[in-house]
Amino acid sequence: MALVRKHPTRWLAGALGVAFLMLGTGAVFAGVAYGSTAAPAPQASQTASRPQPMVEPTPAALRTCSVLPLAQDPRLMTVYASVRRADTGEPLFDLNGAVPARTASTMKVLTAAAAVMQLGADYQISTTVVSGSTPGTIVLVGRGDATLSAMPPGTESVYKGAPKLSTLAAAALASYQNQYPGQEITNLVLDATYWNAADKWDPSWKRTEQTIGYHSEVTALQVDGDRADPTRQTSPRSTDPIGRAGAAFLQALKDADPGGVVADDVTISTGSGSAGTVLAEVKSQPLRVLLPQMLLNSDNTLAEMLARIVSKESGLGGSAASLQQAIPSLLWPEDPATARRVIIKDGSGLSDQNAVPADVMSEFMRRVASGGENLDVVRDALPVAGKSGSLSSRFTGANAVAAGLVVAKTGWIDTAYTLSGFLDAADGTRLTFAFYGVGDGITEGAKEALDTLTTAVFTCGNNLARF
């Protein structure tokens, strides 16, 4: 200890050297001991290979723009919503989107599409006059042209350019005189048997739609959509559109009679006489003209007529019940799973028993927006926000930023307000959407709530968060 106290630095250095030497020696022996232990050879049969991904994962965009608070606006009551990219179909927003729900008049888009696919954009609806089974009898045969007009020559109904009863009557009278010279017309038969004339009103429709003037009974023979005032879109309808058409045609015959051909006391009856010789024919404007008249103004009568014609020309008879098969089979011929998710009670959307999931509608709007399958005729007939049709007075105030950039079909029944279509968002992304606000007691304020929700989607664009 005396030596340590006398030479502390030397003793410390020496001690550290000895310790280092001992530690190194121990490590060597430990290494020798480890290395001398025989490790088991790896067994190939016991080594499980790790599965490798078939496709390299791609990063998902983190979208941060939420419209959920606006979709929960109490004015919309229960909301069913779906938004997706038009180019890829990627869902961007969903709220009850897979649940079938009433569509109101957005159903008319499906009816219009089915009509184009089955009939073609140039299809015209014929109304004819044929000779009866005996001289003195003529038959007026309707095939679903609700635009046929009793307005005088030179005047227009709500259906601009529609064929006139006066034209048909004059041509029929001239042909009849040639075929039966000197023979009076004493009998006029009204043929509305293109589909069952008794199948004219769905039990789920409210009769106020008829008395207020939004909808006529669905008969294959009628004039001016059976309006009391053919110049007004909304005008009370009768309980006998076939009889009203017959009376108007008889008057047109008398107006065209040079004297003595039309008897003073012509008997009018209903029946079938389409097998007779055609005396005269007029045709509606082509479908590409009728669709804007239907979609821009949400014309229920035109929609029901076209739906029945689609069924009839599909070989399904034209009944209301057949629409469940006729329309989905045309729209989704190779996708029966989607077709089964759709419930179609009518062509107009008036029934609260129609049920189409919002995600089905937003996906179908991708097809409409693209314009393939001749659906450009449907696309170009849709209302434009702040510009045309049932959207001409909407998207105002703060929502005016989306005016002209939202193309959509509106819908309204007592228990639902709806809007479905496509838009070009602020960032240039084209989106398709379907929004339904559904509930007993829903009010007109739902329209503004729908516009505000749609404008928010427009603002978010591709940054729209899914929930």
C-alpha cells in the first residue's frame, strides 16, 4: 500500500493492463467454446417460405375534404349517398349507398336509357287511323304518343313540334273518301289496346298527382298528355283520356269535312281495329327530341308512356308489372346481380315503392356521363344547374359557384327529394353522384340542402373523403 501511495499512476496503469488481458482471454475462450458446439444443419423441409405479394402495393391517397356534416343536414332526414370518380369508378363518399331507397324522378334517367337502348334515338311513336270492319267505320289507334295534340293549326302545346289531330283527321278523311266514295262516317272506334287499357294507374300513386295536374292515367291513346290546358306543364288531367281524345278527333274530322262525309250523329266506342287498312298516320318527334321534353321538365306522363312502349317492344306486353323485368334487363344485361338490387314499379319515379341503391345510380351515371351506348342522348337531355330545366332556378347564392358545372336529374315526391348526375369539380375531376333525402314530412328545404351538399362535393373534387 505504501508503494501504491508512492507511485499511484504506475500501479493504476498496470492494473488496467492486467484487467484488459484477462477480459480478452475470456472472450477468446468463450468464442472457442461457442464455435466447438455443433450447430444443427438447416433442414430444407422444415423451412417455410414466406408468401410474396403478387402485385406491388400502391400508396392510397389520403383524402381530407369531408362533406359528412352537410350530408347529415336534418332537412335531408335519412340520407342515401354515393359519389365516385367518373373515370375509374373509385368510390369517394358513401353514406347508406348500398341500401335500396326511393328515387323519385331520378328514375326517369333509367327509363330514358332503356328507351334509347331498346328503341333507338330516332324512334317515333305512330298514331294511325284505319278502316273499320264495315264501311262507315273508322278506327283511331293509339300507340302511346302522349304528345299528339288537339291544339289548332299554328298553335303549340307544351310539346313543341308535336303532331296534330287536325293533320291526322284531314288525311284520314281524304283517304276514306277515296276508298268509300259517297259513304258517310257513322262510327268512330277508339283503340287503346296497345297495352291493357285497364292497367293505367298504380295503386301506390296518389290521385292528387292527377287532379293537380302532374300526371295522367297511362293509356295508349290520349292527346296533349290529357291536360285541361295543353299550354301548361302542370294542368289537371281527366278520368277518361281515351274518351277525351276521341271527342277531340271527331271535332277535327268535322272541321276538315268539306260537307256530308262525317255524319251528324257519329257513334263513338272503344275496341280493337288495328288490323284494318291504314288510312292515315302521324308520328311523334323522334326520341332524341322527346327525351329532353321528359327530363328537363320531369314529365311523368311521357316517362310512363316510354316505359310501357319499351316493355311492349321488348315482347313483354306493356304492363306496369313487366317494367321490373324490362328496364333492368336492358340496362344490366350481363350483370344480373345489380339488376336484382333494383326495384322498379313505374317509369316516372312517382311510386314510393321504387328502390334503387345510390351506389347503383352513381355507377350508372358514369355510363351516362361517358355517352357510350347511345347514352349521349340521355346525357344531353339532363338539366344543368342554374341553366336549364328543373335546375334552372337552383344553385344560387353560395352554391352558384357550381352553376353550369352540375348536370343532374332532380326528383321529388312527398317522402323524398333526390338529385343524381355528374359534375366537373373545381380541381377538374369529373365525379358522378346520387343523393337521396328520404323521410315522412320532408320539406322543400331539402332542395337547398342537396344543392349545398353537391356544391361541397364540387369544391372537394378528388380530395373528397369517403366518410
